[in-house]
Amino acid sequence: MENTVVKILDDNGNLVEHNILFTFECEELGKSYIAYDGNAIGSVGEQTICVASYDPNVDLNKLEPVTDPEELKMVNDVINQIMED
């Protein structure tokens, strides 16, 4: 992937740059995902990681939220596996 940042509108309508941490695909669901920093530190000092689905053939800044509970579990499993390596 050639992009290293993604621009996302925040709750106030401001365009904020986020660092892309990694991308991955789920062949079973036929979707691509992007993990990016949340520009926030959690309560115990950990970096917040955000994930969204995207179409690799369309503008990377057009992200879709992941809301399905089973899909969220799969995404969390992938993130945990990547973070352990």
C-alpha cells in the first residue's frame, strides 16, 4: 500500500489525518479492511486502533464502519494476531 495516512472526518466535521497501521483482506467475507491509529491513548496507556472496511478500487478515504458483531469479532481476532507477532 502506498498511502501511509488516511483522512477522516471527526465528530466536529474536521478532516483529521490518521496513520495507517496495516490493511488486510477477508476472503470469506470478500472485504478489505484498514487499521489506523485513533489519535488517542487508552486509559492504561495503550494506542487506540480503529478499523473500517474499504473498497481497494475506490478512494481510500471512503471507509465503512464495521458494525456486525461476528465481523467485529473476526477483525479483533486479526488485530490480536498481528499485534502478537
